[in-house]
Amino acid sequence: MEHFENVDAYLTDSQQWPEEIRALRPILVSAGLNEHIKWGKPCYSHNDANIAIVQEFTDNLALMFFKGILLDDPAGVLEEVGPNSHAARRMTFTSVEDVQTNADVITVYVTEAITIENAGTEIPPRPEEELAPELAERLAENAELAEAFYELTPGRQRAYNLHVSGAKRSTTRRQRVDRIVPHIAEGKGLHDR
């Protein structure tokens, strides 16, 4: 990940959406946010709490709100980030004019995000997901494995379930379960060594 000292340095290196980011910056700062570089991208915070981050993609510039799930969206501009993301929501832009047209909406959403953060509002829990049948079957057959699985953090449990359920064929899902059982028994996450 590239390290930039500040957003100006980031913009010097940006090749895809620098003008759109330049149009977005004053809107975010005038709404009461402080800008920093976090995770190699322009990040905007209020009282040290992350509110939004700017993300450059091939086909658009995104302004992602970390607690976007809590925002009202009367303009209908917030998009889910992806199937594995729960709380974040983003607005996308494809031109400077697009940013300028949405300036008032951005300001309203940032103001609401700050209010939510100041109130200490928590993200609602992720809806319960059913375990892949092959994983559920293995856990039902082996009490020690089930105990080890449910002692893992919810995120690690979810990562294993997504890994197994991501296979289309049942035989592949069973093979994946076979490969992850030793890691689960050791209390490790999917990507832990």
C-alpha cells in the first residue's frame, strides 16, 4: 500500500479521479470533517471517529460512509458495498459535475453521520446466516469441533461459512470442510497460519 503524507500528496499521485476528489474535499471539510490518509486513501473523520473514506475505482469514485447502514437515504443514492459488507454504504461519482450536483446531499449525509457518531449509535447486528449444510452437518457430528467453531469470533465463523458455501457443488463444499477442520480445531481463522 502506498503511503502518502496527506491528501495533497495523494492527489499528486492520483491518475483516475483527482479532479473529482478536489471537488469533493471542500464539501466534506466544510461539513465539519477532518481529512487524513488512512489505508492509503483520503479518510474523513470527526472527533477521531471515521465517518467516510474516498475510494477510487476504474469506473467511478466512491465516498463510502462507514456507518452508512444507519443513514436515511431520501435521495436514494447510497449503494451497498458488496455481499460481504454489512454496515458500509457508498455514493458513487463519475464526473466533477456529478460531485457538484450532489453537494447538498453529501452535506446532509455527512451531518447525519456526525450526529449518529456523536450519539454513539451502534451498528445493528448482522442478520443470522444459515451455515452451509455440509459445515452444519460436520459440526453436528463432532461436539468438540462444534465447540471450537462457536468459540471463534463471529467474523471467523462467518469467514469459514462463506468459504464453504461459496462452492457450487456439494462435493467441493465437503472438501472445503475437510480442509478447514484442523484450523477450526486449533482455534484459528481461515487465513491464520
